[in-house]
Amino acid sequence: MNRVLYTRTMKTLMVASVGLTCALLIFMIVYVMFKGAQNISWQLISTKPSYLSGTIGILPDILNTIYIILATLIVELPLGVGAAVYLTEYAQNKKMVKVIEYAAETLSGIPSIIYGLVGMLFFVQFLNFQTSLFAGAMTLVIMNLPTVMRTTEESLKTVPQSYREGAFGLGAGKWRVIRTVVLPSCIDGVITGCILSVGRIIGESAALLFTAGFAHALHGVFDGLASSGATLSVALYVYAKEQGEFGVAFAIAAILMLLALIINLSAGLVSGYYKKKRSL
């Protein structure tokens, strides 16, 4: 009797935990979307701020977000995928591999504001990049490198050893096997890591406040990377905390939440597609 009561109690608690978690998620999404949808307009997302006329626009912040995503991925993907390939396919010293994996996991757990402080001291001051989107992008590269590296590494480990042995048996070299057999078989892990990295870039603000700044000027790609600029998440902080424009802040929050939902769904769909394709 006591055992049956204990089982039912634990089951009830677990169901309640699931229900509470789902309720909190749904409440946050509905609340932010409701408050944000009231303030989203074409004028808001298609213009830049004008302090003379008093109008607010977030087009520079949207473009700055795109610029910093592209700059981060261009540097981060080759480094992360290359490191994962070396650790999985080439490294012979397993102790060294364990140390590097532990270091990557430790890096992923460091608070982002510490990355911002290090990025400000190293990229902004020591390398003299000044406060710019490029300095922010390099800081985000260090932040997101463990994510790309670990997802790619885990995906590489799922490739059957028979694929490699078959390619070696046909006379292919090591690099040719990796390039033509291994990497195409684990492309889902690379894409998933890339999408998850984009999600973290979009949501990052603390590190960028130290390195990228919070200007709302409209620039081209190269001028924008060399200049100070606010991404959407930084703009949300500035409008809510510094200027008290909570309507604009909720509009940006709704846009960011939609982007986060799209990115997470994309990661799941891409991963599922390639897993299904690989199993055929």
C-alpha cells in the first residue's frame, strides 16, 4: 500500500512539474507576443531613429544583428569544425583530447559578461579594434566555439567505423575519407551547431555591451563591422533601461522570441531530415 501511494505521489509531482514548466513557457510567450504585437509597425522595422523628429526605428539594429551573425560564423565554423575533426580523426593522445573537451565544456559555462570583459581588454584595447561590431563578433566566436566544436565532434562519433574502413579499402587517403565520407555523413551535427550558435548570438547582450557598443547608426557591411552598433538584444536593453521606451522594448522582445522559435524549430527539422536521410 505504501509503495503504491509513493508511486502515485511521485507521478503526480512529475506531472505537476511538467504542467508548471509548460504553463510558464506559454505564459511568457503569450505575454511578450501580446505586448509586442501592439507596438510592431512597418515604420519601426524599416527606419532608423531620428532624434530631431523623435521617431524610433530599429532597422540599424536588425542590420547590425545580421552583420555580427555573418562575421561570427565566418570565423567560428572553420575553427570549430576543424578542431572537432582533428580531435576525432587525427589526435592520438587521448588524455590531451579529454583535457581539450573539458576546457571546451568549461568555456561554455562561463558567464557571458566575463567574455565581454576579456573581449573589451583584448580586442578593443590591446588589439585596438575599438568598440565595434567586429570586436563583438570575435568575442562571440570565443563564446560559441565550444558549441560548434562539441556538436560536430559528437556527430562525427556517430559515423560508423565501417564507412571509414570501406573508403580506406578502396585506396582513399585519410583526408579524402574525411572530406568525402565522414563530413557528409555528419552534416546534420554541423548545421545544428551552426543554428544553435546563431540562436545564442541573437540573444547575447552582456558581452556586446562591452565590445560592440550601442549606437543606432545605419551602415553598410564593412563600415558597420568597423563601427559601434547595437544588436536587437542590446537595443532592447537600451530602450527599456536607458530610455524607458517599454513599448519598443516589447516589440523587439517579440521579434527576438519569434527568431528564437524559428531557429530552434529549424535546428530540429534539419537534424531530423539528415538523420532520416542517413538511415535510408
